[in-house]
Amino acid sequence: MLRRRLAFAMLALLPIAAGGFLVQDRAAVDGARVLEQVLGLVSQRFVDTVASTALYEKAARGLVKELNDPYSELFSPKELASFSQQTNGKYAGIGMQIEDLQGAITISKVFPHTPAEGGGVREGDRILFVDSLSTRGWKTQQVSDYLIGTPGTNVTVTFGRPGVPEPIKTTFTRREIHIPAVPYAIVLENGIGYLPVQRFNETATAEVRDAVSRLQKQGVKGVILDMRGNPGGILEQSIGMSNLFLANGQEIVSVRGRSNESQSYGTQGSPAFPTVPLTVLTDEYSASASEIVAGALQDHDRALVVGSTSFGKGLVQTLFPVEGGYALKLTTAKWYTPSGRSIQRERKFENGRFVETTPDSLETEAKKKARPAYRSDAGRIVYGGGGITPDVLVRDDTLTTAEQAFNKLVAPKSQEIYVTLADYALELSRGASRDFRMQPQWRDEFYRRITAKGVTVDRSAYDAASRYVDRLLEQRVARLVAGDSTAKRRDLRFDAPLRKALDLMQKGSSQRELFTLAAAQQAR
């Protein structure tokens, strides 16, 4: 009797289970029919004709957008070329960085040894035309798309320059431009080497290796890798860069996808720099590949991390080629550091931007210690919860209340401020020596010039922000006179995280001593 009841129960379950599959299949079929019907109705009944190719592309883009993942994107062939250029660090163009200042496409940086530099392009110049096309109303990406092209081809650009009544028309020959990952490497106070790592392009590892080798030949006692503001880049370069400092066979990072199976990436061969004391600087804009390097070096007790908690971009994107030269960049997994920390910081993504629940500007030692605790190889506590949390927490120097008030006053005229600063700094640089000193009369003249441009700001408010104004002028003149490295030396007094890193490295002669000093500071 019991056996008959059991058999009946099993038979009774079969239709329910089968019904479940039928419902699931029906839902999938219904969803496909909805999509098919919507495409048909839009194609046949929408007020304006939509080409079938455009219709399918819009549907595909809508699908990707509805994933609500800011890192998943469908690239058109042109967008794919732009993405590859940004990732690889090489492109065929004229060698300048542009930004949108209140609707004007403005030159923010001219790279050395490029057609732009050779053609006399200056920071603050505005692009009015590309060939015969007006850039009025264009976004920076549109302008960039027209400037980039096949090496050896020509492009004519018409610039507007403050103080020059007539537009400046120049024809450039495009050539391959390499944007360096390491723009310079210098020796700072007491023999500490410093190098900014700005991106993980296809030459990043080689550039870091060469820079550290040069610094060692100059007798440095330690090296600071500055990864603040580094958005990441090529995974293989983060693996290679970690390999420069870690012992053979150590894990660098692991990846886990939907199946939760782990794939590990580790070091191979002997490190180029096994013992040089290291400090890594991070901030809230350090992301992705820079977090992989910082996390691996921290977990293996190979570097002290100083600054603020990194962005927390620990998602893996895979690029899938699709028909017609398109490509789908899709999030497929998450990154984990060797100690098991997830790099990904969970955030809300609303209306096209991230929403922070607790800004890093409010980060304190107490809040840091409330994060999940993990252990490094040597047993030091390292913190999880998303991003790479520094061993020593140091926030950037913040603007004073008066400086913030000045910034708010001049914000509506930011383009005039920017252009006037670029123009005046260029004038000052022509007669300045490498060891120039900031002069009070420069500040007075700058005030006269911005007011002449229609910037309305009370002199007392301007004077209250004199430190900030002096820094703007000094930095711009220093860059023009002697380059970015000299400007960095002059900016050191305003850079609290770098000053802290220098202080620790001057006191500690080994990696172990650096950790001891950092632990003693945290215990205070």
C-alpha cells in the first residue's frame, strides 16, 4: 500500500514538474514574440521610417542598456576603434587631449614630439572646424573621431585663440601617437624614487621596468608607484607589472564567473626587483588593473599602500566580436585578490551614474576597521568590502572654505578662467627660469585679466583664495618651463599622501620596517 502511494505521489509530481517547464518555455516563447511584434510594429507603423539595420542595432543597444551595468556596451565599428585606441595607448592622430568647456572643444594638453606640438598648438586653444566641418554643438567624442585616422593622411584644424582676432588654420599629417603610461620618473627627497603610473596600456610593464631600473642606477633607497587616478586598462599588463616585484609562483589575482569556478593568474619566473622597498599610492579614482596590482602587492606584503580606498572596479569584461564589425563588451566575472578579497564595490547605478552611500571623503580609521578583515601572507590585517583599502589612510589636502567659495563664484566663467590662465602662464614662462619663484604681482595681473574677461569676483574673495590661485599659476608655468616632473616637485607641499609616503620611506630602510612604522602610526 505504501509503495502504491509513493508511486502515485511520484506520478502526481511529474505533471507539475513538466508543467513548470512548459510555463518556463512558454514565457521564453512569449518574450520572443513580444520582441518580434514590437520590432514589426516600429518598422511598419512608427511615424518616421527606421531602416532595418538601425532598428536591430537600437534593439540590441536597448537590451544591453537594460542590464543596468555601466561596463557592458555594444560598440559600433567606429566606437570599437576608439575603445581600442584608448586601451592600447596608440592611435593615429595629431597628439592632443581635448575637453568640453561650456560647449567649446578646448585643448587641455599637447603631448610632446607630436604633430600638434610641432604645429604650435597651445593649451587653451579652441577647435572651431575640423576640415570644413564646424564643431559647434559637437561632443568631444565626435571631434576625436574626425581627428583620428589613417597614419600619413592629412587633417586641417581651425583654432580660436584668446587675444588672436583671426582663426588659426593648420594642416597636420596624422601619425601614430603613443601616450606613455609612465610620463617621467624622478628622485625626490632623501633618495626616494617616484613614478606616476597613469594607465595600463600595452607598454605599461616595460615602462615601469625601465623607470625603476633607471632609478636604481641613481641609487634610490625605495620607490613610490603613484597609481592615483589610474583607471586601469589591459589585464595582461597588470599581471606583468606585478610579476616585476613578486616571487615566482605567487598568485596575483583570481576570477570567478557565474559557475563560481575560479581561474587564477600567477607570477612566472624571477622578479626584476625582488627587494626594493615599495609604496603604492591609491585614491578613489584608482580602478581595475591598478587595483589588481595594489591588491596583489599588499596581500603578499610586497608594498605598503598609502592614500584613500580605491574605486572598487572588480568586474571582468569580455569583448565578443559580433556581425558587421560590431563588438559586445560584457561583464562576465569578478576579480579577487590573493587573500580572497573581492575588488568589486557594490554600488547603486541610477540615471547613468554611480550613487555612493558612504563617500570616501568621510573615510576614517574607525570606519576602515569596520570593514571585513583578511590576512596578508605575513599575517597583517588587510581590509575587504570593495576596492583596495590603504594600510595608511591619508586624504588629499582639501580646499579651504574661502577657496571653495572662490571656486563657486567663478564656476559660471570657468572657460574664461582656463583660457586666461593658459594664456598668461605662457607669457610668464617665456621669461622664467627653471627655479622661478611665484611673484605676488602675477596674482594681481591675473585678477586684472580675468575681470577684463567678464569674470565678476570681489577682490577680498580673490585674495582669500590666494594660496589656491598661486598654486594654479605656479603649476601651469612650471609645466611650460620645465615639464610635468618639475611641476610635481613644486606641488609636493600640497600633496599630503605623497608627503606621508616620503616620510615613511625616509624612516624605513626595508619593506618590513615600512610595515612596522605604518602599524605604529595606526596604533596611536
